[in-house]
Amino acid sequence: MSTDAVAIIGFLALFVLMLLRVPVGMAMGLVGVSGFGYLVGGAPALKLVGQTSMRTVTDYTFGVIPMFLLMGAFVTASGMSRELFRTANSFVGHMRGGLGIATVAACGGFAAICGSSVATAATFSTVAYPEMRRFGYPQSFATGVIAACGTLGAMLPPSTVLAVYGIITEQDIGKLFIAGIVPGLLAITMYMITIAIIGWIRPGFLPKGERHSWRQRFAGLKDIWAPLLLFVFVIGGLYGLPFLPRFTPTEAGGVGASGAFLIGVLSGRLTKDGILGALLQATRTAAAVFTVLIGALIFGYFLTITQTPQKVTELLTGLGLGRYGVLALIMLMYLVLGCLMDAMAMIILTIPIIFPVITHLGFDPIWFGVIIVMTVELGLIHPPVGMNVFVIKSVIKDVSFTTIFKGVIPFIITDLIRLVILITFPIIALWLPSHM
Amino acid sequence: MKRVYMDRFIDSIEWVAAGFVGIVAANIFISVVLRNLFTYSIPDSYDFGRLMLGILIFWGIAATSYRGTHITVDLVWGNVGPKYQRMIDVFATLVLLFVVSVQTYTLFDKVMTTRTDNVLTFDLRLPTWPFFMVAWLGDVSAVLLIAIRTYRLIVRPELMAETKIKPVE
């Protein structure tokens, strides 16, 4: 059998296994080792499993994932989200749609120390939703804004998805994190503008909240020193800001996790149960991500031996669409895949094949990381999978999926516009990392 | 084994992994503080960090496999009735059991090779194979727990009710 036939059968088997709910990493590992074994031999294939598994889990660089997951878990357990929302609300809550704008700002602040889209969406479902409903905001808008803002967790550093992209493509994780800052801030700004436009077009739709005095506002600022300090220290250390120690991404994660733990304990917000829960949460998620990473690396050997990335590159570049045409095709593929699987699985499964195409076309790998994370994050809010929507539904019982998806539509449009802006002006993502 | 003992056993496995996450974070934090404030490096902190990472991940995979919180594609599963959901779950768990068993077998070979090659840590020149062995024991636990999961899915499915939300991304 030719290598092309083996590759095609391998991909078909992979998709069948994944559709039959075999864990993505295990399916990739099984197909990868079977295909490799068929083409090279059983003994080398089995050796590959042991070596790749042990090498992956003992790679210090990969420690960035559990460390930032732990930081996010401690931050979530410490309840820092409430202070962020309260302070943002005191500044803008009295405006039309102000509570929505406050949610965007607070989600942005929380995402900058949490790194998880799902955790951001789940947290603000309990923090911002009741407040928005109290002031008469429609369910669709309140849940839609939370679902959309949850995606900020994957864009603003520290982002687990960006870290995984960096590991797979062997790009500098620090640079990827820094590259996400300006696009993340752009997302915050554009979400706020979207809410303002909704409020302007339909004045009765988004009521005004209560006005706070300047004294209350400044008092609120005192409550958010902890998340601000954590962000500046961790990301500043990664970027190499003056007067701060310089960190590798794994060190930044470890310092961030320990910092979040110390802040939580010293401020009395992190209880014993909170600490234990955070440790368990980080462990479970890290194990799930590493399983996929091990599977992807084994599958990568199969791809190499069948020369699949080279063949896909030849196929796509031979279509005569031009580099932006091919990029558009890839984006479209990701949007469709977003209907079938979650962001992490999509990134790990497809990047080893797509990345050579991107570098062959001369696109910047750091910029593409930002673009691809933005694209797959759209899958978190668009139907039918929409993980953030499922999370919100699990927290807020009395809302239907249709209502949440209805509320999210304006933000999906905003995201698509942002995607076009970032593709047109790569400098938005690349300016900060170019100064590292 | 009674269910209460079984669950305690599974919880203990998870706690082992969770404990190692905390130790890895503390190891990094203390190393960074000592390096920047006292220009002192803990001997082998780099090697200890990565070896403990290996241990936590394999023990974590054991717990994750039992709890069914791996990253999966739920498109078909979410759109069929309970009977077919159970069939899919049993099939997926059997595949999982097979893959992790093969992994455990090959990892043992890796542990033995590391021992034979006398691979040592950088500073203290300690053998690394005991760390690999502890990590491998995590994989052995995974095989055991997946076997229990398979049994429960077939015989006592009510014990395996799971959440659809997975805390990734």
C-alpha cells in the first residue's frame, strides 16, 4: 500500500475513533503508532510510544501548562473577579449598557490573570449575570456578553491555548503571550463599542445602572491591586520590564501560581477547600492537555513518515488562490471545524499539518498563532458546540441555548471584523513582541 | 472492593498528582526567588522540576481516565439516546484501556533502559530511573482505573454519571 493510501486510511480511522468518543489524544496516538508500525515496523513504533510519552511529560518547557492552569485555578478560587466587576461597574455602570461594558472590562482583567476561556465564562455567569438581570438587562444580552467575553481568556496572556500552539510549533511562548496583548485589548475595545452601538440603536433594550460617587470609584480601585500586581509581575517578567526579574514562560507560570496562592491566602480569600480544589482542577486539566500532546507528537511521526504536511502544502499552494486565498481557506476550515470539536483539540490536531503551509506562504508564525487562536475561539461561542455557551447554560439554569446564541450574534460579527483587521494589519499583533 | 474504598483509592491517586502540582510550583517559585535575591541555585531544581512534572502528569492521567474528563469530540454522543451513549462509552473506554496498556508496557522498557544507561541528574548525579518508575506506577494505576471504569460502565453505569463540561481552554 502506498504511503498516501496509509495516510488517508489513518485520517479516516482517526475521525471515526474521535466521533466514537475515544479521547482525542488516545485516538491520535493509536492511529499514529499503528501507521508508523505499518510503514516502519512494530518494534520501532512501540519504542516510539515509551520514548515520546516520557520525553513529553518530563520536558521542563511543557511545565508552562500546569503552572498557568494552577495560577488560573487559584485566581478563580480567590474570587478576585468580584472586585474587578464591582470596580468596573462603579465607573461605567450608570451608562446605557454600562453593566455590559463593566462585564467586558472585568472579564478582560480576569482573563489577564486566569488564562482560561471556560473559567472566565463560568465565573462571570455567577458574578455579572445576576447584577445585569437585577437592572432589567435581557437574558440574551446578559448571557451573550459573558459568552463572548469568556473568549478573552484565550487571547490575553497567560493563554493555555497559545502556550500549546507555541509548544507544537516550537515558537517562543513568551513572544506569543506578548503578541496576544494588543489584539486582546482591541477585542475589549470592540466589544465595548458593540455594546454602546446596541444601546444607541435600541435605547430601551439596555437600561442604565446606578451611579457611583468618585469616592466610591477610587475606593474600588484599592480592591483590585492584587490582580493588577500579579499581571504586571508575571507578564512584565516575561516581557523583561525594567526592575523586574526576567522569567522563562515556565518560571512565569510557577511564580504566577505561587503569587496567586500567596495573595489569596494573605487576603483571607483562599480557603483550604479552595486551595485543594484549585490543585485538583489544575491537575485534571493538565493531564487532559498532556494526553493530547503526547498523542499529537506520536501522530506527528506518522505525518512525517507519510510526508502529509509537504503534500498538503503542495496541494494548497498549487490551487492558485494566492497566499491570502489559502489563508482564507484555512480560516474557513477552522470555522467549520469549530462546529465539531473544541479549541484545544482543533489546534493540536491540525497545526502540525497547517503550520508548514503557513511558513511556506511566508506568514509570521507568531502572528498566525494569534490569528488561529482567535479563529478557534470563535468556535467556543458559535453553534452547535459553543463550549462557553454550554458552560453558561450549566451555571444559569433558566436560560435556553437559543437565547444565549441569539445574544452572542453581535459579538460574533465583531469578532469577524476584528479577524479581518488583524489579518490586514499584522503589526497589531507583532509590534509588542518585536520590542522583546 | 466496596465502593467507598474504591472511591477513596481513586481520590488518593488524584491527591498524589495534585500534591505534585503544588510541589512543582513551589520548586519553581523558590528557585526564582533564591536566584534573583541571593544569586543561589538549588542543586538539581531544574531536573527535580521536570521529573516531578512527569510524575504528576502520569498520575493525573490515571485520575482523568477514570473520571472521563479527557478531551473528546461529543458530536455523535450528544445526539443519540442513553442506550447508544452507553455503547459508545464502553467502546471508547475499551480503546482507552488498550492504548494505555500498550503505553504502560513500553514505558516500563523506557524505565529499564534509563536504569541500564545510568542516566543521572545534572548537579547531584542522582539516578533518574526511580523518578521514572514512580511516573510509570501512575500509568499502571491508569490501567487499573480504566479497567474499573470499563467494568462499572458495563455493570453499574449509574456510578459513572459524568459532567459534560470539560475545563480545558
